[in-house]
Amino acid sequence: MKQSVRNPFVANSLILGIESSCDETAAALVRGGREILSSAVHSQAAIHAQWGGVVPEVAGRSHLQKIMPVIDQALLDAQVTLEDVDAIAVTTKPGLIGSLLIGVSAAKALAWVRGVPLLDIHHIEAHVYAATMEHEIGVYPCLALVVSGGHTALYRAESPLEMKVLATTRDDAAGEAFDKVAHILGLGYPGGPRVSKLAVDGDAQAFDFPRFRSKDGTPGFSFSGLKTAVLYQVRGQDARAPTPAPEDIPRRADVAASFEAAVVDVLIDETLRAAAREGLTTVLVAGGVACNSRLRREMALRADEVGVRALFPSPAYCTDNAVMIAGLGYEALAAGRTADLTLDAASR
């Protein structure tokens, strides 16, 4: 049964967004779905770096400690109070279940205390919406590429709340491949920014690493073979051989640049092929890997060559954040898509 709420939808509704799906604790205030008043994010990257990746139990404990301070900071930065908030939007799926539950519990408690609508937000749909918030209205229908550490997929988006999956990765996500190659190259975690920084000094054509292309011609992604090719390049044909010390890896910057170029080529090729197949002329690119400067530059150039418009969020809104949750929350509120206090989280 829907809970009784105090605030009806209005065009300039102020939404508090809460995001805790993985290793960022985030809160934001957005008015009218587009006006960003604040964005507070506590990153756990330094905590997880010692393990070379996200440890779910550690992530959950950090969210528990930081969720209320981050919400307080977002309210302070926006110069508003909870009394000004018209609805509360929260990520419920997908993600680490322990982490999601922290955000959902906080959102439910605040919505109940304030008597305002509670909004159930899908993390991937929010990433797509983030790519529209800083651009003119009128991008739908469009093709959306969501590319991050946990997701690499193409969607046909008819509206902010209506999306259809067209293709996904068959193995690693692109961001996951960046992390694994960073480990091979001795660069540490998180891998994406470190590989890209090293790649600046390398030759992207030094090594002809493989690019995935499906045999039946349908859009799709695979990065496992590329990752293995990098491993063999660094260690030789014996993948069980010990990893050389970073300073002993020959042409390390060239390896990084060639790997990055291969990932970007696959992402662009599959995206533009899917756009042509669907008859769409606007492409939204979102997710953490959308921060990659090579992807942003080459996608824009190659899309323009075929008459397609490519839109990216600002880098701050590519990685996990609550601005996208609050923004999409506005659309959910406008559509009357509210939740009650039985709202739960789901890992998938």
C-alpha cells in the first residue's frame, strides 16, 4: 500500500538524492530535475586500494559511518534544510546489497519522518539520465552506452524511465578490464585513471591488441581476450610467470596506450553500429569510464562523421554520484512512480 505523503508534485520540486550502490557514499539536492544545488561524495577509493578492489563488507561499514554526514553536507552546501525537501530518491538496484541497504534505510527513515514521497531509482537508468542533465531537452529517443567498472551495455532509451537493453558485455566490463590491466602493469587501484595517465606518454599503435567483433554482426562487448593479450605481452606466453616489477616492464606506457585505444575502439564501433541499426542520431555516454579523455574525444569525432550527436555528463557526474539519482527522481515523481516503506534493495 502506498504511504500517505504531504507534498504533491510541482514543476520545481526539490529532490534529495542518495546513492550508496558501491564504494561512494553520495547525496545531492536537485531542483526541477536539472538545477544542481549541491553534490556531496565520500569516496572509498583509498580504503579499497590496499586490496586492489572493492571489499563489500568494508564498503558497507564505510557507508554506515558516512551516510548521515554526507547527507548533512549536501543540505548545508545547498543552503536548504530537510523541511525544504519535496521528495527523497534513493538507489535500490543494482549494486552491493549491503551497501544499497544503508542508503535505502536512510532514505526510508527520512521520508517517513518528513512525510514526503519516497522514490525507487535504478542505478543504470540514473547514469543515462546524468548525460542529459547539462544539455538541452529533446534527446529522446536515443542510444545510451553505460560503461563502468561493473557495467558495459547499450540501451535504447525512449524516455528517462523507459529503457530497453540492446547489448551487454559477454565477460568483463570495460572498467573492470582497466582495473585488471592496471594490476598487470603495477599501477594500483583504481585502474582507469592510472592507465590513462600512463597512456599519455605511450604510442597507441605500438601493439596491435585484439578488438572484439561478434560473429553474427549483432552489437556486443568482450574484453577478456584483450586483457589476456596484455597479460601475455607483459609476462610472455607463460601466464603463470611472475609479474615483472613495474620498472622492468618493457614499453609500459606503450602497452597502456595500446590497451586503452583497443577498449575505446570497441566501445565506439559497437555503439555507432547499434545507433545505425536502431536509426538513432543521439548517443548518451555515461558511467565511470565516460571520464576517459580518449573516449570522449574520439566518440565525439567519429559520431560527428556519421551525423550522430554524442553527449557526455561532466566528469564529476560520470562516476557514481547522487545528482543523477535526484535528477531521475524528479522524473519518477512527475510520473507518479513513488514507493512505500516496504521498499527494498536488490543486487541485480
